[in-house]
Amino acid sequence: MSPNYSPVTEQVVRDLAEILGKSNVAVDLEKRIAYSYDEVPRFYWDRDYIAEAVVFPETTEHVAAVMKYANEHVIPVTPRGAGTGLSGGAVPFAGGIVLSFEKMRRILELDRKNLTITVEPGVVTAEITKAAQKEGLLYAGDPCSGDASFIGGNVAENAGGNKVVKYGTTGNSVLALEAVLADGTVTWFGGKRRKDATGYDFAHLIVGSEGTLAVVTKIILKLLPLPGKVVDLLVPFPDVHSAIDFAPLIQSEGKVIPSSIEFMDGKSIRLAERFLNTVLPYDDAGAHLIIQLEGNDPDVLADDMERIGDLCMSYGALEVFVADNRTTRDKLWKARKCLAEAIMAYYPKYSLEDLVVPTSEIPKLMAETTRLCEKYGVQEANFGHVGDGNMHVNILFPEERPDWHEIIEGLLDELYEFTAGIGGTLSGEHGIGLKRQKYMCRVMDQAQMDLISRVKTAFDPKEILNPGKMIRCREREGGPVLSG
Ligand SMILES: Cc1cc2nc3c(=O)[nH]c(=O)nc-3n(C[C@H](O)[C@H](O)[C@H](O)COP(=O)(O)OP(=O)(O)OC[C@H]3O[C@@H](n4cnc5c(N)ncnc54)[C@H](O)[C@@H]3O)c2cc1C
């Protein structure tokens, strides 16, 4: 723990129990460990980062009182959603208090006139989708982890997912946030209005800030009319390159904006089959694309489907399978959505990456990934949101290797550098967290790094909010100071 932070003493625990009620404070080791990790495997870190206390606020007032107390006593606070993060964002790097949102899980309002839904941060993403659907409305956020992740975590990471091509990331659905600042002040950023040119856009500065600037306690999300009909096309290609070369043409030549354009390479297809104990069509293909189309007019949708199907075939697809009923569509999406879990299940060591490049550069990124995996003697399995240029490159070690950490470091160093050189960046949706902060200077110049430090200081002068994330925290005389 940083010597600049105060420890969580028995007195602190008593004070927290006074603020929140005894049942909302946990200090037993088992709970502290359980709430100190996300989905980045523990082997990734050089040591364990364990919370000194875990608290479970039930209201904004609880959160405000905890923050006020922590700020006064200079105790670090790490907000936590469902812990499905893939960047170590919810790992309590400096110990202190983990602020879990699992008890703030109410849907507060669905406003049909303004097409908004107001929720607490602990609502599971899929619950929002279901609540909207019940009213014939669409909540467009759709991360693959949506059955588990919390909306607060989605906002903090600016989560993407499978519908970004058409609807954008979580931030595009956020209209307003209730935030608790580091000193316990409660404020609202934004409102139910669809546009706002009044001052800085603080709501969207908080989106994607990974719990380093403020704690989100309520969220107003935009809803849309639910499309009447949805169709998924599963399109096998003979190899990775024909699939990724084709993907951008779906919009430019197909003249349609699909809601999803997803990609799985051959290895990912086989991994999904093994994990789900299922068989997918053309499972010996080099790659699959999943293209989702939606609309209200069945004739228009049928035309779009036919045009995209023909286009696929003219660019080398092996076949076009149409999934237009719930069962086949579910089967398809299960395969796509299980891939991160499949890798976690079968590989003793791996690194799940989240690179994003201009869509035209994906072929170069894939070629370089293969070259580097060959150079370092490791395997790759790649899948992702190809329609957004966001590829989940996965570096796989089929066996335990004592030098895995050095290999990963060397490989990622080269891969990130290459990605930056073709106009890409470190993460499209998983965030920087603890995992990628040391690479930030690869994609941001000193002016931007300094700005990040200054914004952080403006919001959180004592650096108690999620320290050690996004940019590195180092000690300097007079207290902890952020630096590149
Ligand atoms: C199998 C699998 C599939 C995935 N698929 C996708 C995908 O398709 N798209 C995608 O974008 N991500 C995906 N992810 C990553 C992950 O699910 C997302 O990053 C998600 O947004 C994290 O939500 P969470 O509730 O689990 O947050 P956590 O992991 O608990 O926390 C994430 C960050 O949010 C901060 N935070 C949490 N709540 C608050 C709050 N109320 N206020 C301020 N800060 C807060 C934490 O401090 C941390 O920095 C996947 C993960 C897995 C395991």
C-alpha cells in the first residue's frame, strides 16, 4: 500500500459500519480477496492487490458519506461493478476500500415519452435490455458479458459490444449521470435532453474514466424503438483475409448499416464448439462473419438480406446461412459470446487484447499478429467486432511456460507499437485499467498525458479514486503524484 494513504484500521471499520450499517461492511479475508479481482487472471499481476475493506452502499447518500470520509482520511476507494472487466480496472491497486454496487440495482424509471430509462449502477446490463423490450423499446448496449456486467461498469469502461456499428458504444446511450465526487459532493451531469451545448460535457468525460474521476450512482440512458424483425447471417469464408477484407464492403457496397458485423477466426470457431459441445455450420472454415440486419418492413429486410448475401458470395464466401428464428440466432450468438470464457477455460496462460484500428487497417493488424506469434512461438485466436475495427487478439500459451511473462511483455510491446503506427490504439472497449497503463505513452503524447494528470487532480486532488489506473501513480514528496 502507498505510504501516503491511511490504512483501514479497526476504527475506520467501525466508522464505515456507522455510515453504512454493519451488514454493509466486510473485512473477512475471503470476501476481500473475492472482491479484489476482475476477469484479468490473477497470474497476470506480479503480486496480489487486496482490499482492506469491502463496502456495499444501498443509496447515493451512502456513497457520498463513504467518499467524504475516505477523502478526509486519505483512504483509496476502488469502485466495483460485477468484476467482469478485462483490464484490472476494479483491482484495488493501493488497497483501501472497495465500493461494490451490487446492492444498488434498481431500475428507477422508464419514461416512454422521453424514451429514457433511469437506473442505479448495479443493474445487470441484460435487465435493462429486457425492461426496455417489455415496452417495445431497445436499449442498444450489448456487450458479450451483458448477462453479468453492471451498467455502472459499462459506463465506466464505455463498453462496446455487438451493436456498436449501428448504435455506438455505451456512451452514445448515456444522457445523464448522477455522480459522487471524490470529496462526497453529489451532482448531476446532463439530463433527459437529447442535446446540450451548455458548458463542458462532463457526463461524457466521466464515461470511460474507469472510476478515476467520480463515482456514478444513477444513469439516464437513451432508448429507441425496438426493430420489428431481426435476422442474422452466418457467413463462412475460406480464410481470415477474405473475411476481413470483405467486412468494410458490407456498408460501402451493401448500402446498409447492419447492427452487428462480428468476426471469429477458425481457431475461435473450434474453441466455441468445444466449449459449448456443439457443431457450427462450416466449422472447418478459415473464418466466420456474423452479420445482423434489422428493420420493420419485411420486404425491405428481405431485399437487404438478399443483396448482402449476394455480395458475400461474390467476394468469396463459402455459403450464407440465414438465422431468422430465436433458436438458431441464440445458437449463433452463444458461440460468439462464449469465446473469452472458452480461452480462460482451456489455456493455462493467455493475454486477451482489445486493439482497435481504422477498419481499413485490420488486414495489416492480423498479418502482424500472426508474424509476432510465430516469432515468439505462441498461438493466436482472434475474434471481435470487425465492423468497428476492434479486434480481440488473443495470445495463447497451450502449456505452462516459466518465461510466459517475458514473452507477453515483448510481444505486446511490439504489437502495441505496430498498432499505434497504423492509427490504432490500445483498447476499444475494455479500458486501460491496471493492465495497459504503462503503454499509454505509446499512443498519447506528453501534452495529453499532462492533461490527463491535471484533469485527474481537478476531480480528485488527493488521488483516492481508483489509484494506479489509466496512468501510473508514483510517489513524490508531498504525496502521490500521477505521471506518465
Ligand atoms: C466473457 C466476457 C465478455 C466480454 N465482452 C465484452 C464486450 O463485448 N464488450 C465490452 O465492452 N466489454 C466486454 N467485456 C468486458 C467487461 O464485461 C466490460 O468492461 C464491462 O463494462 C465491465 O462491467 P463490470 O460491471 O463487470 O465492471 P467491473 O469490472 O467491476 O469494473 C470496471 C471498471 O468500472 C469501474 N466502475 C464500476 N462501477 C462504477 C461506478 N458505479 N462508478 C464509477 N466507476 C465504476 C471500476 O472501478 C473499474 O474501473 C467482457 C468480459 C468478459 C468476461
